[in-house]
Amino acid sequence: MTFKNTRIERELPAEVRKWLDEEVKEQDERYQKIVDEMRALDSTRDQWYEEFFERLKKYGFNVDGDQRLKLAEEELPVKPERDHVVVY
């Protein structure tokens, strides 16, 4: 089976096209609202990361049973130079 021709070309009635356009517009608006809310959390999210990294350095994380592994500063991940991506 090939996936090259999975789209069926057909004429959509004007009423259906109008409904689809309205739905896409509403979804774009909802998505933009989510993106704006996520960007507003950037400074708080950076603080959460720092607190999490401090816990990893101080207490470590569970490896096996009651074994914990502490991370050194150089083992911590580096924050990427890009914005957070909103996926839904």
C-alpha cells in the first residue's frame, strides 16, 4: 500500500467550506491564546528549572531502589537558545 495518494479531491459545498474556515479560525485563536499564556510563564518556568536543578545537585535522583545519584554542575542540561514550543 502506498501513502502517496491519500487525499481524495472533491468539491466542498460552500456551507461546508464556510464551516471549516470558521473552525480553523477558532482553533488558531485558541492556539494563540495558549502560546501567549505559555510565554507569560517564561520567567516562572526558568525559576522552576533552577529549583529542579538545585534538587538534582543536592539530593540527586532515584537510580535503583534506594540508590540516589547526585549530578554535578557540568552534568546538568543547558537551556536551549530557543523559545518553548507549544504542541497540542
